[in-house]
Amino acid sequence: MDEHHPPRRSGPPPWLTGARPRRTAGLPWVSTAALLVFVMAGTGFAEQGQDRRPLDLAARLLLLAAVGALLLRRRRPAAAAAVTCAVTLVYLAAGYPYGPVFLAVAVGCFSAIASGHRKAGWWSLGGLWAGHLLLVHWLYRWLPPEGDRGAPWAQEGVIAAWVVAVVAAAELLRVRREQWAAARAEREAAERRRAGEERLRMARELHDVLAHSISVINVQAGVGLALLDSDPEQARTALTTIKGASKEALDEVRQVLASLRTPGDAPTSPAPGLDRLPELTEQAAGAGLTVTVESEGRPAALPPGADLAAFRIVQEALTNVVRHSGSRTALVHVAHAPGLLRLRVDDEGPATGGDAGGSGNGLVGMRERAAALGGTIEAGPRPDGGFRVLAELPFTEPDRGVHRRCPPEPSEETP
């Protein structure tokens, strides 16, 4: 290798794919010098037994020019191929012996075609071949050496096979380079998509955790300030609720951030699911919201993704009731069906200072969670007043022999 390429974790080496390293100031001196030595020495051996002009200073200079042009095969592959072929044709027209100079031609044209300069490589190689045909079958009478005879036509078949082999190998490498480049671009695009999806997931988690907990804290802080002097015991209860809500929020935020730092590690605590509905209703009660939970059908074992999505949807819906509704009661209805979970969260309204069901990131996050599972979310005012969130989450039931946590089965729970 001529340059020091940075290590690659996977895929073909850079010299095959055509990928250039960041440090591109250098020229391929080492390989070009090695090729020059081989051409010079090999031509000296090859001239023996040939009825051609002996090598002299002019011949050596032509060989030097033909090989030296290959220094530009990385930066200017088309020009390098054209110069090498032109100098080689001049070398042959001067009557000098055949030899490894054709290796320089092969390297120059191969580099041009493989790097995408197909026409330049073809025209350079084709021009050399056509010029050689004129030299050995017509112009040889007027060119050195004296008394030269025309070459047999059978020789042209060998040259044609050599030309075809060079072109075929270069085209094959060019196609492979394009395939590798396309695959690399696809991998990079997939990595960017995965990174974007992960950032979106983290944003949803943090929003759901913080929005709910801060809503509870905000309500309880207001209660505590209002009762601090008149009812210190009730103020103490509000502060206790604030402490519990903030501790839970911090724990969940740490869990989310820990997965960012060590994405390959298993979470230290299980993700929340419908089995934590009692805790959710208790927190809502601390914010002054009475929540009734109803269950319909036989609870099924939910996959972790569906379980988490269901919990977050209910959590966000209740948070919106606390923040945007004048109602102090809400109904959570959980309906279980084979392969389908239906959630309905109702409040009596009316809206206070904004949309009854909330707007912005909360509803967007709920829709994204449902869409990720192939489900749907409907959120809007009810005909008889109030606001309703209706979610349908399909899921694949795990094997019956595998027991996972299931949501509780109370017919009603009023904190």
C-alpha cells in the first residue's frame, strides 16, 4: 500500500473501494517506483532475442515518462492513462523492444476505468491498440528498425485478449466498488435512522415521565403554599407527595439516561406497565384527581413494548386531565381481547385555559407509541362534554408457558 489508510471495522479495503483517506496530499511513490524498477530491468532482459533497436537513453526516458505518469493515477486517472498510452505508442514507434512497458499501460487504464473514468480508459487503451495495428502492419516500412517486417495477424489475437482482460477486470472492480459504496451509504443511512428513532424514543420517555411528575408536583406545591399557615399537617402531606413524585421521576430519568450511556446493558429495573396502574392512580389522587379503573375481559400477558406503551398512554392522558381539564374525576377503562388491548380515558371537562385533552408533544407522543405497535389513537372532545382518549394496541401474545406480569383485575379502584 502507498498511503497509510485509517483502519476500517468492516467491508472491503479502501484500495478496492476507491475510498480515499483523509490525508490525500501524498502520491503513490512506492508502488510507482517499484513498477519503474521492474519495467526498466524487465525491458533490459526482454530486449534479448528481439530484432529491435537496443535500449538507449531516449528509450529509458520514454519508459520513465510512461511509468512516471502513473503518479497521477489517483488524482487524475484519465490523464495518467492517456499519457502512459501515448508515450508507450511513441516508444513502440521508435522501434524499441517490447517488454513490461505494457504493464504500465495496464495499470494506468485499469485505474482509470475502475475509478469511473470509463471512456477515458477505453479510448486510451483502444487508441494504443489501433496505433499498434498501424505500426506493425503498415507504417513499419518507414519506421525504425530498418528491415523490419510486419507482425503476424495471430499476434493481434493475443493482444486483443490482453486488452479485453484488462477492461473486464477493471469493469468488474468498478461495479464492485459501486456496490460497496451503495451498501456503505445504506448502512450509514440505517444507522442515522436508528439514532433518530432512539432519540425520539428517549424524548418520549423523558416527556412522559417529567410531564406527569411535574404536574403532580406543581399541584401539590400550590396546595402546600396555600395551607402552610392554616393547616401545617395538610401542607406536610403535600410536601410528602412532592418528595415521592420527584423521587420516582428521578429514578425513571436515571434509567432512561443509563440506557443512553450503556445501550448494551440490561435495564436495572423493569419498564413500567399496566401492573403499575394503582401507583399511577395514587399519584393522580395526590394531584386532586379521582381516577376510577375498570377492566373488561381476561387480562393477557403483554409484551414489554405494548405494556410500556399502554402505561405511558394512560399516564399522559391523566396528566392532561390534571393540567387542562376542570374535572377532578377520570375513568380509565381497560378492555382485553385476544391480541388487542383497548384503552379509554374519559374526563367530564370542561377545559381550563386550553385544550381539554392537551396539545403538542403529549398527544404526538401517544400517537407515535401506538403507531409503533401498529395501533391507533383517537383523542378529542366527547359529544356530551369532556374529553376522551381511545387507544387500540395490537400485540402478539407470548407462549402460554411463559409467564409475564399482567395488569391487575379489579373491577373498580377509587383511590
